[in-house]
Amino acid sequence: MSEFRDPATETFVTHRNLLFTVAYEMLGSAADAEDVLQETWLRWAGVDVESVREQRAYLVRITTRQALMRLRTLGRRKESYVGPWLPEPLLTAPDVAEDVELAESLSMAMLLVLETLTPTERAVFVLREVFDLDYDEIAEAVEKSPAAVRQIAHRARSHVAARRPRGAASPAEARAALAAFQRAVRTGDLQALLDILAPEVVFLGDGGGVKQAALQPIIGAEAIADVLLHGVAATADLAPAQVNGYPALLLRIDGEIDTVVAVRLEAGRITGLYAVRNPAKLSRMEHETSLHR
């Protein structure tokens, strides 16, 4: 079918996955990333494609600028968000986990670290550290000088390095830890749960003011174990899934996704638990998983 596409459509489709990932890593929201891609397409469709020498760079530039505008709007929206805000979970293919750098950058833990950057720092970090764009390309995308971009990149790198998970787990280690966690929750084994949770583990729940969730972070293995053992319905079905590049758990009630649980792992133990319950953040995943049932 590709021979029937016009050049503008052909180029956009070729780079669509890259553009979506750039937007998603900047925004932490698949729905907003899709909106950004729609805006990017509308602008690209109005360009004389033949006159654009570096088409990939041009598309990345449009996407980055649209995502930056959206990110500043999202920042205001998050200020009035009920309870902790977590990124929208994204189902990812197994091959994403094989690309260690991409998987780490997509992880829930890393996206939360990126939330602590300014919008421009986040854009520069994503374009440089994840996609390895040169400073001149990034400078055009964020409308700064290459020298300024180098400084921003250095500052963002240092900021992220101080906050990123230490000793990132391999996919096999993550699967093993998650299986142990799943088993402990399902069987109500308190000691097994305490063995897999780090003493200072942090639990964040995102219900968006729609579903019941803790309005403040819960800290400490014993407090979190108590919540998990008493809060997970006996009728709930816990199943493994590949989410944001890493193994995660889907909790279904009556066949529908109720919660997505992602983890942050360090030295073989869970140091962060992220439970997304906001239905608006689960609708895309529900649709995608229903297509494969």
C-alpha cells in the first residue's frame, strides 16, 4: 500500500514511532503525545516536503516545540491534580526491553525523575541522552543557542544522575522480583512481601480523584505491605505485562483493568511502587489489550 502514499505521508509514517516516543517521554502521557502528533502532522502537511533537506530533524523539531507548549499547559493542570500524578502507563513490545537505554528512559521511575526537570531541560535531556541528537539539531528544536543547549544538557544530566535508580535491574531480575511480589500479594504472605520490599520503599497511587487511592505517598515496607494485603480484592486477577519497557502487573476486576502496578527496582528489591488507577490513563491500555484477547 505504501506506493499510494504521497511523500509527506510516507515520511511522517516512517518517523511516527520516533516522534511519538519523543512526545511521550517529554509529556508522560500517551493521549497528549497523540495530540502532539496530530498537531505535528497538520503543520507537516502544509510544508513543501521536497524543499526540506533534513526531514527527520524537521519533524522532530515540530514535535518538540508542540510538546513543550503542551508540557507547560500540563504543568498548570498538574497543580490542581487530586493526589500524586503518575505517567500514563504504556504497553511496550518485548523488543523495547532489549534496548536497555530506551527501556530505562521509558520506565515509570525515570519518567518521574524527568518530571523534576524544567520543560526545556526535559526536552534537551530526551533529545540528547535518549535519541543522541547533536547539539545543533537540539538548539533549533528548543530555540536556544548550541552553547546554551550544552549547558542545559550538562545541568539536566547531573540532575537526573542524582535521582535515577541505582543499579538498574535487568529484565530477568525485574521479572523474578515481580513474580515474587505477585506471589506474596496473592497468597497474603507478609514475610515474603517484606523480603522483596526495600525498608524505605515508597508507594504512589494515582486515582485522579476518580478512583480511591492514597492522596499522599506511603513510605516504609510494613505500611505498604499492610495496604497491599488488605487493599487488593480477593476477586482481583493479577497478571504480568510489559509496561514502559519493564515487567509490570495488570490488576483486573471483572475482566477490566482496574490498576497498573509498575515498580522501581534497586539491588534486587522494590524501592518504588506505582499504582495507576485513574480510568482516563488506563483507557488506551484497555483498548490495546482487548484487541489481543
